[in-house]
Amino acid sequence: MEPGTRWAAAASVALLAVVCAPAHAESLRCGNGTADEGDSRLAVAYKCGQPLLADSYCAPVYYAQTLNPVPEPFASVAVPCQAVEEWLYDRGPGNLMATVRFRHGRVNAIIYGRVPR
């Protein structure tokens, strides 16, 4: 293999490693620490204080590895909905709002945006 070809192959492998690397989980920097995915509601409340707004709803349950929801009457009888709680934090001027989503009492996702979704 020529030196130029080796360099191109090495660059391709490095690019592939970067593209295939796992995505980093979001976190929320607060006054008493950083809230991360997997934290409990109690830990987030301690680290970040009370949210500006809080909402809870019942999310539909989907068939395993599909985007098809479980139909009625099975959805309400055999497969209950999944309880989801969302807390909204206003991080101040110049910062995006943060929505912390809890499933099973743990942080499932932290979403940043100009307005809550």
C-alpha cells in the first residue's frame, strides 16, 4: 500500500469511528450539581430546585421495536399506558429552556428548546 493510500484508509477508519460512536446523553447544569439521565426525581429536585412547570401524562405503549401502538381494548386492559412526567426549567436570559422527562421515576431525557414541547 502506498503512503497516500494508507493515510486515506486511516482517515476513513477514524471518520467511521467518530460517526459510529454512541451519542452523548444530555445533562442539565444546576446550582447544586448536574442532573443526568438516570437520576431520580429527588436527585433532580435537590440539584436544580423546583421546576417552573410540571406536567404528567399517560404515554401510549408500543409493540416491541415498532412504531405501532397497542390497540384498544388491549391497551387499557392488558398493557397499561406508561406514566411520564415532565419538568420545565427556565435557565435564564440567553439560555434555552430545559425539559426534563421522567419515566419510571428516573430521568429518561433532557430536551433543550426555545419553547416547551
